[in-house]
Amino acid sequence: MSTRLSGPCALTAVTLTFAAGTALAAGDERGRQIYAEECAYCHGDKGEGVEDVYNFPLEGDTTLATLTAYIDSSMPDGDPEYCVGEDAASVAKFIFKEFYTRPTAPETPPAVPLARLTVSQYRQSLADLLTPENAAVDWGDTRGLRVGYFDGVPRGSVSRQLTLDKKKLLVERTDARVDVDFGTETPAGMQIADEFGEFTIVWEGSLVAPETGTYDLRVETPNSFQLWVNDAAEPLIDAGVRSGDQTEYTASVEMLEGRAHPVRLQFFKRLRKKKVNGKPVLIEKTRPASIRLSWRPPHGEYRPVATHRLLPVSAPPVYVASTSFPPDDRSLGYPRGTFVSEAWDEATTSAAIAAAGFVEEHLDDLIGVAADGPAEKRVREMTAFATDFVRRAFGGTVDDATAAFVTDRVATDGPDGVTMAVLYALKSPRFLYPGIERTPELSANRLAAVLGDSLPDGRATKAAADGRLRKPEVIASEARRMLDDPRTRAKLHRFFASWLEVERDVALSKNEDLFPGFDAAVGHDLRTSLELFLDDVAWGPRPDFRRLIDGSTFYVNDRLAEIYGLDQTGDGFRPVRVDDTPSAGVITHPLVMARHAHERETSPIHRGVFLARRVMGHTLRPPQVDFELIDPELHPDMTMRERVELQTGEVNCMVCHEKINPLGFVLEHFDAVGRFRKADNGRPVDASVDYRTPDGVAVRLDGADDWAALAVESVSVRRTFARQLFEYFAARPPAAYGAATLDRLTERFTANDCDIRELLVEIAVTAAGDTEAERIAMAAAASDDGDPIAVAARP
Amino acid sequence: MQTRRDFVRQAGLSTAVTPFLWNLPSLGFAANAAGPKQRLVVFFTPNGTVPKAFWPESTGDDFTLPPILEPLAAFQDRMLVVRGVNNDIGGEGDGHQRGIGCLLTGDELFAGDLLGGGGTAAGWSRGISIDQEIANFLQADAATRTRFGSLVLGVLVPEKANTWTRLSYAGPNKPLTPIDDPYRLFDKLYGAREGRQKLASILDRVHADFAALGTKLSAEDRRTLDEHAEFVRGMERSLDVQQSEVDHVVPELEQGVRESFANTPKLFRMQNDLLAGALAADFARVATVQFSNSVGNVKMQWLGFGDSHHTLSHKPDRDDDAQKKLITINRYFAEEIARFVDRLASTPEPSGDGTLLDNTTVLWTNELGKGNTHTHKDVPFVLVGGGLGFKTGRSLDLGGVPHNRLLMSLAHAFGHRVETFGKASFCKGGTVGELGAA
């Protein structure tokens, strides 16, 4: 450990700030004058920026020295010789003091534009509206599928889920995967009484989808089988009859992120026979028996369904809208529903019609009265269902006129009236813009939307409607309950992927000659490995954020073990500790390292920008020119570090690269696929850097261990994480809830031992309340009404 | 939970970009462009016929209809009774399996693990069925393309996917599941249109919501909402346009008819009525209607007795009671087909040129020549209507030609000049000249 957080370097930082703060009055005046004459035209009178000329405010965490050097060499734009030396120094001082280092708290709270449901919220809400019982199922702690082995096979072929004779049950257990191969033998340890040695296996449980989209399921077997997914009525693949040489079967099914989709697989080892005098006689002496279930997720390759995606619990089916939506705006780094397009509106129409069709088709089950049941009861139950559907879609409350409309439609049009009510609810802005009306259930709705992109369950809705969901501690306890919901976990997964810039649609491609064996499958394994570690930390007994960036645990299977030089054990994914080489938790996870690297080489710049923005909390402007990395062939003897230093050494570049480069170089021990290396281009890796934190502390770091030791102590790192977590879950900045919100959350985060789950609770509690703008608007409205209490409450 | 959505998807509903195509049955297809339409509807009824009550005694254009064919008397001059066609495809499977599985495919069954009442255990057919072959041919040409191409329908088909329950094949090992629920068929044909009408009926309320909510928002947020409301109005206008362009008569279905033996006659008629409507609307030019399945054991109480059909079909010829009942059953099939044919004969072509029957050939067939022998000789083939241009009003006895040649003739009649169909060794001699194709 060679991190030095105090000493001469830190002192230098203080001195600089001090010097800036007490600049000579005369120099100040000179700087002000130069700024007004030469800079304000583009940067605004107070450094706020000028639209379409220079859009960014002049603020950041660059040092005065760098700023001075930059102005000296580059400003004004197009005539850098105009302002140099003393002039440059004094205008730099002026800028630095007047606005560059000002606290970023704006005078007015940021406006929070009206937002429709995000795509994820739309899909999850629709699933909650149509199949609420799916989310209520308890997953339990066991993973894998329930399996039962039965003696013999049923006669004939029936395309439905069989109830098999318990007396024929040979073995019952939980399987980690569906992948068995018995050859021509009997399953080990089982006594088959059947005269032909035939047997049946039934796997049951649920598939948990890691993301929303189309999954291709594949079954490989030389035998017969039937597979159901998310629909107990119609098999997804019906191969109850074996035919010819076909041994591979595929079919597609839509699945929803973080949801359990019931699955059932019936397998039959049946031998070929012929009838001789009315009696079946074998015409094949032996037949191998094997079956393997794989899937291809939306951004993946075929692979066995991992154990942690399998539940032994058969969840009720979940409604999955198959409509494709245009993607949400992500320009601020998190999905927001602030943009309404015609394509989006069309998608909601298609989805509403499909949902109405679902209701029509399953009406009898949904209302609990058969088509030929008592007519009066049927009308009553249809009205109740339709009213409840509209009520839940509208955030928990329907007004009398809407309720009357629904009742009237059902009374007039019967089942058609129900589908009309569904269509109306799903096309109304009261559903599409959650919270547009202040219903009593608002806080419950916000909690569910923030934590799981979903609708609240009955309990939360009731608590809100009864007025119990007001006090922060009550909201917090409700939020803690929702935290256990798989949808929250799924959303957190998505956040982590966004934070670490390893979203699923990002494909890793590495040079095959340099990194043999690093293929798509390895990429998927790495993702699984990362997710297992994240789950470990986030949902384990000690959800300490610092473990994320300091841990040395790496989940591997044998394929990864081989590539990353670890022992192969023949087991599935297992955690190993990598203590003999430097590591910084998820930051040095091979997926993150490989993602921030080129095909053949590392990329200190990508890594540095990623760490600076996403982790350390530096402000970086986008580069003004696109650069090509210097061709390595021009400098065949240089290390990557040397080439980057050569290319970014100019003072123009150093405004940002003095932050970027050290953060990139400190990770140079990790090659383009994230393997530890000691040498680059035949020379020892130099991962020692001088670095200045966003808080202005200068330190010397040597390698990832040092960086991690610095990061776990850094308030800025925590603040940066808290801000991003807030933005991702609440889809708006923390400042919308008051300028001090982020500071408060960061302090609480520190006080709570950096507990990620508690931070999420605090975020949810904050976002379950009103924004500053909403409070101001309400106070204004109340003041118009002459309500003195509301006026007094106005901030 | 995907069945319904599959339909919706087929109807062009769930893609965000094509709401304007909802259920525009033939819009976008140049369906009415060239020449007269040609259609083929295959009716399959199971378990063999009663030959003595089915085949006319004489051949040629002067023949008397035996009892089973009597219900079709009104169409005798538009009828072609074709005796002497054999399904000689051998190989895997029992008589029934090969009967149905090779009937429209002309090909053998794969070896499999489904053991029947005799022979070896079989799988699915090795080939595509002729209805799908013709439908693919028609769909490949914009001039003959229709919304669905083909409809594969059934009546009371058991919920078992096996060789006995599948007649149509999209290809080797690709059996097609017949739609036997009239409500699902209705959804497939008209669901999107219904949805659209319902959607139009609630848009006033949606607009009222937009208006009411807008007043409570800031100017900027109101702009967002106004913009959104404008998209909804655009969609509404397009609904109006579509509404006026589609004027097909949508059949009314009796509600709540469940699948049961007792409801079978109703279900059969509902399917046939929907099919007639679909042909009139030019949703498809090829269809199969499969009554129950090979070895089907429907108990037809509505005919006055409760015996299972397949069980009856195994009774010996000397069992007069069984023979009588089997004749009654097959007469019933003929009556329903006659009713369907009559419907076609009384529906004018939308182009105004003749009737649907003028351009449709209804083919009635069976997987066996006779139930109690499981013979594939003299498989029943009765063709009614003018769709394929055969010379009708005749009774033929071809004396034992492989049925592949008849299947080829069907394709050729559509202009699809296949050189073989199914197992090539059974295609020698090509199409059946005696049909008198134009």
C-alpha cells in the first residue's frame, strides 16, 4: 500500500486553492476586465455559457495551474496569442475565483418535465394489471428446477400437462439444470419396473428472465418431450411424438425482466415397437436417452439456462406485451419518459389492443365466472374486474364519472364493454403519465415505480389510501419490503450495467490470435460472473458499497478459470479470491476491463474517462475533436502508456487528461481482456501515477490496490455513486428534491456504512415525496385559493 | 399465453409501425388484380366410408347418387366422383397413421415412437401437404397473395399432437395444428377489426382526459400533452379511413358454444360459415377442414345413436346395424358439406362475376377406403365446384392410380406444374388426364 493521502502533495493542493482565494485585488480587476472584453462573448457574463456558442458553464475541478496554462496556449479560440503570460494568469484567477469552483447548487430547482411511463415501466405495469398474481409468488431461496422421475411412459401422446401416478415416482429432487445423458442405461440408482425399461421425467418450476425480450428456447434430445413456457395450456414445443432423426427443437417466447415464467418439461424415453398379433414388440433394442435445455437471450448465444435463473417454484404466468416500443431517451445517462413520439403512441395502441385481446380471451378466468354461468353474477364480476382494472391503471382511484362509464359499458356491451374499459384505461393519459393526478395512493405508486418500474401491490396501495404512507419511517419500511421484490433486483442489475457501462447490448470483440478462446460465450460467462458478485454484495448480509470497489472475489466457471489462469474444478460458477494480484472489485472485473479496452490493446483513455466520470465524480467536457489513437506501428517500442502520454501531452488536452490519464494508467496491469499482466510491449507495466481527486487532494498511486484504497475513503466516490443510483431509479436528478438532497443522501450513505440497500430506501423515500417544483406549484395554487397554511408552507 | 398474441401478430397488430394495416383484409394485396380466383377447400372425415353406399354403380355422366352422396344431389352436375385412387404409400405407421399422414402429403412417415394399432411406430410425415404447397405457390405471387394464404381448420380435434390428428404439413416434421375453436378462428379473421372498432368507441373519453389534465399543468408540460393528444387524433383519423374501406360482412357467432360431442354439429357449421365468409373476403384461397381425427371417436348422439365412430367403423360388413349407422354418419358429413357448397353457390363473387362455387373446388376425402379393413384402395375423393376447371357431372373409376397423381393434378390446376409430388415413384404418368382439366 503506497497511497499517501497527506504530505507535501496534499499541501500543495491547499496552497493553490489558498492562493486563488487571496489573489491580489489589482490582478482581480485586470482579470475581470479581460474576461468581460474577451471571454464573456462566448462564455456569458458569469461563465454560464452561451447557447449554441459554448453551451457549458465554466466550472469544474481542474487546477488553477492547468487552467492558466490552457488559457495561455489556447484562448481566445482562434487567436491564442492574444492572451498569454500575466494576462492569462489574471483572467484564469478571475474565472477560478468567480465561478469555476462555485458550488453547483442552482438558484432554482431543476425543472422536472412531465414524464410518461418508460418502456420498462409500461411493460411491468401492464403485467401487474393483467397478471398481478405473478409478482406475488414467493421465489424461496432454492434455485434449480423440481424434477420427478417416473417408471414407464404414458400411453399415446397427450398435449397437456400430465398428472402422473405417484406410485410410479422413482425419484424427486431439484436439478441445477436440465442436462442429463443416460446413454442407453437406466438412470443411476433407479429400478425401472417397466417391461421395456421406459421412463418419464418431468421438470417443473420457473425461468427468470435477465432482460425483457425474445428468448429462443432449444431442446436437444433423441427422445420425445413437451415443453411449456409461461402458458400452461398450449405447449411451446410439442414433440410428444418422436419423428425421424430430429433431435433439436427450437421455439421463441417473450419474457419480462425480473419475472418468473412458469416452465414445464415432460420427457419420455420411449422405444420403437411394432405390433405383432396385437402385442407391442421392440424393434429397437436400445435407445440413448438424453435431454438438454438451452436458451438464447435477446443479446446472447445459445447456452444452458444458468441455475440462478431457475426456480423450483411454478409461478403463475405473467403477461408479456410483445409490442416493440421505441427506446426511451437516455441522453442524461438514465432512461426517462420525457419524450413522446408518434411511434411510441402507436406502440401503446398496439399494446392496448393486444392486452384487450388477452382480457377477452381469458375473461372467464379473470372474472371467475364461466361464459354460461349465472348472467347476473357475470355482469357483476365483469363490472368489478373492469372497474378495478381502470382504478389500478389510474393510480388507485377512479372518479365517479369513470366508474359510471365502466358500469354502463359492461351493462350495455357485456364482455365487449370490459375490453372497451381496458382499451380506455391503457390509452388514457391518466395511465400513461403516472402521478399526473394527485391521487391518495400517489406515494405508493411512486415507490413501486421507482423501485421496480411497476405498480404497487394491494398492501402498499391501501396503506397510502388510508393515509398511513406519509411519515418517512413508514414509507421507508414499505420501501424495505419492496426491496425484496425481484423487479427491484432486476432494476438494480440494469443500473449496475449502466454504471459500469457494460449493458447487455454491448458486444465484446477481441482479437482471436492474441486472445484465443475469448469468444461470445466467455463474454456471457463474464457477465454472469459479474452479476453473481454484484448480487453477493447488494443482497448479501453486508451490502457495503466499498466492497464493490475493493473486493477481490471473482466468480469463475471452468471456461473462465482456463482463460484467467485459475484452477478448474468441474463445478459451475464459484467465488475465488484473487489476492496475489491487485484488484479493485468490479472495476477490475475482466468484463469491465475488457469493455474499456480495444480489440488488441488496453485503452487507458476509455478506462480513465469511465473512472473519472462514473466513479470518481470528475467533470469532463466532451473532447472538441475526435482523435484516432496513434498507430502503434509508428512507435513500435513504446508502451501503451507512453503513446497516450505522447498524444495527450499538450496543455490543451491536459485540462481533462490530467484527470483521465492517471486513472487509466493505474489500471495498466489489466490487458484488453482483463487479465493481469506485468509487462506491456516487453517492458514492465508502470501503473504509478500522480493524481488529484475531485476534492482537490493530490496523491500518488501505484496500481489498482492503491486506487481502491483511495476510492473506498472518498466522499466524492460515494456521492457520485449515490447521484447515479438516484437518477437511474427516480429518473430525475436529486436536486429536483432540493439542492441539499445529494449531500444529505451522501451523508446518510456514509453513516450507514455505505449500505447500498439503505441508500436505495432513502432514494425511494425521497422520490416518493414531491419535488421542489411540485411543492412550489402547490403552494402557489393554495395561495391563489387563499389557503394561509399552504402559503406558509411555501418554501 | 402466446396463442392469442400469435394471432394478433399475424394480423399485423403488434408492430408499432403498422397500425394502419390493422385488419385490412385484402388491402395491400393485389388480390383482385388478375383473372378469376381459384380456391381449394379440402374436407377430411375419418375412419373410411361404406363403399356400397358411397360409390355410384356406373361411371360417366349418367350416374345415380348412392345414399351417402344423395345430400349433394343439387350439385350433381358440378360434381366429380373419383373412384380407383389408391394411397399406396407404405413404410412406417399403422393404417390410420399412414392414411391421414400420407393423404395430402403423398409421402412416407418418418420412423418414430408412436405405436398404433398395427405396423411400426411412426412419427410425422416426411413431406409438405398439397394444400400448403399450393398456398405457398399462391402466396409467392402478388397477384394471388391473400392475407393468410391458407386456413387449416378442424372440428373437435383432440388436444393431442400426433400422427392421427394432423392432416396438413408445412414441411417434413412440420405438422400444422388445425384451429378447431370457432371463437379463435373468429379472432384470427376479425379480432383486429373488432379491437379497432372498440378502440374508436372509447377515444372520446381519452380526449376528455387529455383536456381535463392539461389544465392542471405548466405551459411546458401542457405542450407535451397536446403533442401526444395530436398523435391520438391522427390515429383516430386513420381508424375512420380504415373503417370506410372495409365493408365485409362479419359473421355473427352464437356465444358460449363449448367443445363437446353434443355441440359438434353447431361447431361444424360455425367453422363452415366462418370459412365461407373468409373465402368471400378473400382472406385465403386454400383451406382444409378436418372433422375430429383419424381414429376419431366422436359419439354422434344428434344422429340418434351414441356409438363411437371409430369403434363402429371396425364392425364387420355383416353387422347391419353398424353399416346403417356408418351410412348415417357419412350422409351427415355429406349434408354439412352440401350446406357449405350451397353457401358458396349462393354467394356472388365480390367481383360480381359468378358465385364463389364457380371458382372453388371442394374436395371431400377420407384416410381409408373402408374402416374395417383399413384399406387404402379406393380412397374416397369427391370434388364439387368449378375452381379447378375439371370436367364435372361425372363419376370416374380410375382403376387404381396412386393418389400422388391426383395431388399433382390439384397443383397443376392452379398453374403450379410440379413434376412430382410426395414420393416420386408414385408420380409416374403425371397428372390424371381423366379429370378433364381445362
